[in-house]
Amino acid sequence: MRTIKNILFGALLLAASLYPSTGKAQISLDSYFNVDWQFNIPIGNDFSNGASGWGMNLEGGYYVTQEIAIGGFMNFHTNNEYFPRRTIALSETLSMNSRQQHQMFTLPFGALIRYRFVESDFQPYVGMKLGMCYSEFNNYYYIFEKGQDRWGFYMSPEVGFNYYPWPNGMGFHMALYYSFATNKCNIMSYEQSTLNNIGFRLGLAF
């Protein structure tokens, strides 16, 4: 998981550094590119329900009309939750008393569609992301670890805006989102059938 994060982080920095600067308020009115920090809050997640800012988002699109863009996205997030000492059932005849640290890592990617309301320096929009989601669920207790890797379907509507205040081709992006994924896990006595999250993104717009 650490290797995946390092690769994604390096790709985001490279993309941002290689994007050219122009004298326009936006590099191209026919396309956009966002690099974001992401804050995520799980909803009703029994395995790991802790809010977290350990995430990033990368997306871009091309405007097939003045208002409608299609493109792709990829982001990742890690949520952690600490559980105080309790009795853990390891099997029907074996149990132990220990603290626990639950870690949930998600990596969704796929296609997106975006509708911007105006073509100007300030561009509010609504959008929808659809694709696949890879996830890792890990339970750390004492010196042991139990984990599962899962795949699922991913859907995420969002509202936000791109704002280009300076004539250098770079601006700001902000979005509020809800995400749903069909990833499941069953570790010890913890069961999760779907993943539901709300959150926001803050970053750069090109």
C-alpha cells in the first residue's frame, strides 16, 4: 500500500510540474485538470469509522460541449480507527484480550462526467464519477494482523468549482462529494457490506 501511495504522489507532483503556464486565466477552455488533497468521513462503517485527511485526488476532462466534460479520475484514501482493549474471538474455542488498530485503504478509478454552469474565471459545476474501487482492510492486534483485499463498483456525485484568479494558467479547485462502493469485508466479528463516505477536496486547477 505504501508503494502505491508513493507512485501516485510522484505522478501527481510530476503532472503538476510539467503542466505549462500561459498568459490566460485558464490553460485551455476545452479541458481541465485537478490535483487535490482529500478529506474523507466514513458513514456507518463498522470496520473503520474515523475521519481522515490521508488522501489525494487526480482527475481531468475534455469539454465535448461548452458545458459538458468527460474524462477520468483516480484517488486514494486511508482511514484508521483505534479500538481500546477488548476480548477478540479468534475462533469458536479461542479468544484473546487486546487493543486493535483498524486500517482501511481505498483506491477508486474510472470515468467521469462534469457539467459547468458558466465558462469564466469562476466555474461552478456538478459531476459524477463511476468506476471500480480496490480496497484493503487490515486489523492489527498485539503482534498479529488479519487483512483482506477486495474489489467493488464505485459511484460518487459531487458539486464544486474551479476558480482561476490570476493570468498564469493555474487556479483553485474545491468540491464536496459523496461516494458509494460495493466493497465487502468480513474480518473476525467485523462485517462490512458497502462503503459510504462524504468529504471534500481542496487543490489546484489547471
